[in-house]
Amino acid sequence: ARRLDENLARMAAKAKALGVALRPHLKTSKCWDVARRQLTSPEGPATVSTLREAEYFAAHGVKDMIYAVGIAPAKLARVAALNAQGADVKVIFDSPEAGRAISDFCERQGVTVKALLEIDCDGHRSGVKPDDPALVDVARSLRPGSGAQLAGVLTHAGGSYAGTGPEDFRRRAHEERDGVMKAVTRLRAAG
């Protein structure tokens, strides 16, 4: 427990020093005793990889969560149910089909669902490439007035898992940052 707490404190201090929010991924801990130590507040923010995790942590009071798996339309009802109970679960999408499905669900159910557009910064994961001509159309597939809201962008470049040391990790991190900023710049320019 001492080593865990030291590692968590070091991670929190690093995020604070960089001026960024710490949003731990709770898929590893999967238990409240560890998760509550990872979180900067009992309400989050946090990331989960299953809706079962989201439901479990919501039952412990975590509200601000990102469900970091491309949303399947059949799972939107569970997201809406969590949000109706006071959570703020955001979903991710990377295709016009997914954006339309989120919009259609929100219109039919009269609910709001916040969605993050996933950006593929290195070709190792899902998402829309920052320079893909379809980027703006994918973002616009969340129909205004439907209840589906574009809450921002998200990336998770899987290529970093093959990193070979500090310089390589730094280079990969810069590629992620630059890719996301390119996508955001294009989205802002498109209105």
C-alpha cells in the first residue's frame, strides 16, 4: 500500500506541476479502495473501459467519467441511465454512423449525451486522422438540437506502448499533441 500511495502521489504531483487535470483510467484498479486513492476528488474525473465499470464507480459517487471505447448504439441506454442518476458519462465516436446513432438516440429519448471525437494520431488505434478530409463531417454528424453534444476531442495513441526510452516517449507525446491540435484547429476553422 505504501508503494501504491507513493506512486499515486508522484503521478498527482506531476499532473499538478504541468497544470493538467489527472483523469486516471480505472480499468486497472477496478476496485473502489484503489480508485478513490487515484482520483483527485470522489466525483472524478475518471476514465473507464466498460459500462460495468462506469456503473460500479457511479454507485460509489464518481460522476465525471469518459467511457473510452467507441460507443455501440445498443449501449447508449445504459449511458443515459447513468446520466439520469446524476453521472456525467461522456462517450467517444469516430464515424458519421456513430454520430448519427448518438443523435438519433438522443432525439428519440429526449436526453443529452456528450460525445468526444476520437482522433487517431499515430495509426495504431481507432479514430479519425487529424488531416482526414472527413474530420469535419464526422464531427457534424452529431446533429445540433438533437441532444447529442460535441464535448471535445480525445486521443490515445497506442504506438507509445512500443516506446524505447525517454526521447522516444517524448517524440511520441509531441506527435499526439500536434495531431490533436491540428484536428482542433481544423474543427474550429469549420465552425
